[in-house]
Amino acid sequence: MTATQDPTTQTTARRLTTPIPGPRSVELMARKHAAVAGGVGTTMPVFARRAHGGLVEDVDGNVLIDLGSGIAVTTVGSSAPRVVEAVQAQAAEFTHTCFMVTPYEGYVRVAERLNQLAPGDHEKRSVLFNSGAEAVENAVKIARHHTGRQAVVVVDHAYHGRTSLTMAMTAKSMPYKSGFGPFTPEVYRAPVSYPFRDGGLDGAEAAARTLDVVDKQVGADNVAAVVIEPIQGEGGFIVPAPGFLAALAAWCRDNGALFVADEVQTGFARTGAMFACEHDDVVPDLLVTAKGIAGGLPLSAVTGRAEVMDGVHAGGLGGTYGGNPLACAAALAVMETIEEEGLVARAREVEALLGGRLRDLAARDPRVGDVRGRGAMLAAELVRPGTTEPDAALAKAVAGRAHAEGVIVLTCGTYGNVLRFLPPLAITDAQLHEAFDVLEAAFAATPGE
């Protein structure tokens, strides 16, 4: 892919006009500390002014290469033309009526498209919400209503949100859960397939270990749903061994539970398939989506088997803002952009380019213990050389050096030692190479212990 002139920033490349952060960002950060609750942190020390494609321009005129997509949200690129045009047109018509009061076609069209796109040839229904956590909570509500059971099974390293229920489902304490208990009951945790740390377990063996815990500690007859990210996000971009997800889905079918795929971070072309569970030929009973669904506007969804979704009584699902008309217009534009611009295939191109450079780095630097992921959802787990001991300090230092040089890169993982890469699919090859050049220099400038 060749770079084209960016009309927003008038550049196709990284540009630093001041140190990071610049004086205007420093001023705004002081105002942020005085006005915004201290519990809201920021990864970057700069304030955005505008963004386009794979670039973000800050208030000091610095242009940064974006390898984060606002945490997998701007998958089709920041300010994607179709999205901008669709939102502007809808805003001129109406911004809200509440679908539960006077419904509108946009909501129905989004539901129809989700039903078409979701894996499986069975009849489906969808319901729209605002955030990923809200959609996860409603998937649990639907599963409990359908099965008449209460227990929800989640796995180690999971992240499902920050609300009361989803905090219970999320594994990591700091910063997501610490001090916020007690948590919602009837949520049970089991081991996950983590090939880098599993001692050679294959998918079937890892699934047997997981299900043994479920059978013994929860009881199959009590399980309403198994909720899992097909590729774990905040937990470290963990890709389970082949066969693991399929074995869990089969267990759910055999035991009357629902298999719920949390594709909040993995959905909408991010992994080189429309949905990550397709890589494992898994058809979920309920599919949870958000983030990349609407190009930056707040929207989420639960899509599932018609007989499950239709079983909930009228009024049992919904919310004032769920399926907001602006967000629906954006979502339809996102899905059109993915199809018209071949972004599923583009994600695989990003995987080849960025994954290749990550593997080359790993071959030279023993501190890169594992390279993993799919599509434009890739990660490097950093360790002490010759061990699997996590090196969170290295991840923080490398990310910090990259930030100072104008590259947005995120960290994650239960141990805080994973660099994760979530570039917009509108990013150019040249921008990816330039960003990785900066990253390699950051590694070289960060000595090992």
C-alpha cells in the first residue's frame, strides 16, 4: 500500500515540532489534573487536536503514528470519510429519539447486518447497547434467562469490563478491580490456554484442564454461559492453542450452556477475519461486539441465536441511548468501508509486515520471549533473557521511548510485560515501517539488566 497525502495533517509521516509533550499539552495536562478525577489515567502525555487514517496530530503540531487505534476502536482509520459523511448526514436529521420510544431504520439496518455477518447460518437476532461492558452484562442476562441457571464461567487473564458484573468477570486486580469490591457472585474462573506459559499443552489438553475445574468446582448443570475472548485483549493478546475454543464450545452444547464470544476487541476485521472465532471454526451462541463497530462512536451489540434472543420478555433488554442513531449511521459506514476497501485482507497484510519485523527483532533480542496475535492485533511479550520471567519495566521503558519519538504504542498483560500493536487498517506500509524503526531504536536504547 502506498502513502497518499493526508488532507488533515498535510503529511503522511511522523513529524515532531516540539519535545513530547509540547507546551500546549503540558498546559492542558495541568488543567486535566485540576478538573478531571484522578482515577482517569492517560497513556500518552499529549492532547489530540485531530486525527486521520493512521496519524494523530497533537495540539502542538506534532504528528504521531498510531499503533493503538484508541484501543482497537478506529479500525477503519480515524475520521474515515464514509463514517464522517454518514454521521454528518444523520446529525442533520435527528440525533436521538430513543429506539424504545420511536424506533428508526438505522438500528434495524445495523441489526440486519450483524445478523448476516456473525458466524453461523442459523437465524439470528441482535440488540444494541453503548459499551462493551454493557453488552457483556446483557449477554449474561440473556444466557441466564434462557438457561434458568446462574453460574458464569470465565478464564484466567480475562478482561470483560469495569462495571460491577464485568469487574467480577475480569481477572486482573490493579487497576481494574482493586478497592472496588465486593463483586457480583456466581462468577467462576478457570484456566485458559496460554501456549507461551502452558508447558507444551495442546488445545485439547488445555481445554480438558479448564473443563475439569468447571465440572468439579461449578458443576455443569449450574453453568449458564462460558464467556471468553477468542484472543485475550488486556490479558496479553493471548491466542489459545488450536482446538481449545472448539472444545469449550462443544462442552457448552453438550451441557446446555451457552458459549459467548466476547469480540469487543477482536471484532470487525481486526484479526484478519471479520470475527476472531472464525479462525477456529467456532460458532458462538452469543457474540458480543463493540469498539471497532462504529469508528469511534459509542455502540455495542449482542448477536445470537433467534430462539435465545427472542426468549427475553418485551422490555427486558434496551436502554435510553442503546443504538443511538449517530452511532448506527457510523456502524453502517464502518461495515461498508471494511467491505469496499478489503480491510479483512488488509489486516492479514499488516500481520505479515508487522509480525515479520517483530519476529526478526525476537531473533536478535532474547528479551522478546514471544510474538503472537492475528491480523492487526499483535503483541510481543518481554521477559528476562533465557527465562519466561516477565519484564514489565522493559515494556514500560520501550513504550515510553517510543512515545517520546512520536509513536503511540500500548502495553498490556496480567504481568504488564506485553507490548501490543493495534494499528488502524488505514495505516500505510510506510507508516508501519517508520513506527517499527522507532520501536527498534527504543529497544536498542534500553539496556537490559
